[in-house]
Amino acid sequence: MGLVSESQLNALRVVAYQGLETEMTILRAEQVENDFGSQEAWVDMGSHLGWIREMSTSKVGEIAGFLGTTGTFRVHMEVDVDLRPGDRIGIDGLLFDVSDTNSDNTIRVWITAICRRVE
């Protein structure tokens, strides 16, 4: 038997999924053919409920007195959502680029993505 049983994970997910209240749309870049050849377009892969939280840090720039903030966000969705690095997540008109997910973890309560806001 593993560290955590499937029934224990399912019980944790029931509780964790109660906090997923924000509507999120997953967008994936795909090649689309048009009259001039092909180009990349963002295709809607579906909407899911999720939870987003900011994990910003402040960094001092190379120019004296400059202080920049880099916005890093963590997004949580149900564990079976097809979310990949390179995707985008749309939330209330804002876009976030997915840089990494925890899809390789063996014990997951939900899928977690590390994102940066698209400016």
C-alpha cells in the first residue's frame, strides 16, 4: 500500500474542491490554416472552476533606486483537468501564461500551475 490510499486522496479532494470558485478558461496555442498559410491561434479548451493566489516577490533592479515586482501566481484546479505548460488561463478578462504544473507528482489533491500574468 502506498503512503496515501486512493480513498484518502478522494476524501481530501472533496474538501479541497469546495474552494474552487473562480471561473477559468484554458487556452492552448494551435496552428490554424488561413488564406496566407498557417499561424498560431489561442483555442478555447474549456472552462473549469479554480483558485488563484499571488506569490509575488520584489526584486531590486540594476538601476539604483528601481524596485520591480514580478507577479507569480499559483492556480489550482481539479486533478483531471488537462492543463499543460505553454497554455494560457483566462480569468475575468486577464490572461496568465502557464510555465509549469505538478502533473508529474504522484500524490496530487488538485492540479497546480505556476503562472505569470500576460501584460
